[in-house]
Amino acid sequence: MNEHSEAPSQPDILMLVARGDRDGLAAALAAGADADTCDRWGVSALARAAGRGDVDMVEMLLARGAAVNRASKVGNTPLMMAAAGGHVAVVERLMQAGADAAHANKWGLKAYDWAQWASNAAEVQALLRAGGI
């Protein structure tokens, strides 16, 4: 579960990620914004960037200390969000950063399951190559 609390600057980071504003995110992180920012459901900025398939934002957040395995309140991780979206490059990057492909959410689902549901054959292959089953 995510025990990370919200700080006043966090909604700004989440909004920057949601808008795909890479320059704004880079500036906010350089100014000391928390890279591990989460919304009220525990969904991290990294999970949102992963779900968008934005490798550049994922890189920025990881470089500033975002927790690669931070789970939302229901147990979903950035890897699951990337898998659900079919974002192979993001899945591979998260796996390189130590993402736990064996982690299951509160319903027992893993990133592998998310990838299969979305019919992301390439995503499943990336997980398999990385040893994620």
C-alpha cells in the first residue's frame, strides 16, 4: 500500500504529467518537487507517466528518486500501467529500474495480466524477456 502523503506541490506535478509537459516537469523537479508524488488514490506521478507511455517523463522521475514499485491504494504499480497501455519501451525501462513484475494488486492481478487483457503481445513479450512471469 502507498503510505506517501500529499504535499501542496504535488498536484502541480501530477498535472504536469497529465498534460505531458516535459519542460514543466523538468523545471519542477529541478526546483525540488517530490518525484514520488501521489494523488489521493495513491497513484504516483511515475504511474501516470508510465500509463501515458512517456519514456522521457519516466526517466526524469526515476532520476529524481521516484519509487519504481510504489503501489496505489489498490496495489497497481507503474509497471501495470505501462503494460495496460502497451508501452513496451516504458515496460523495459521500468524493468531495468527494478520493477517487480511478480507484484499482484488486491485482486491478484500482475503486470502480465494487464498486458494480456489489452492484447499487447509486444508488451507480454517484453515482460517475458525480462523474466516477468
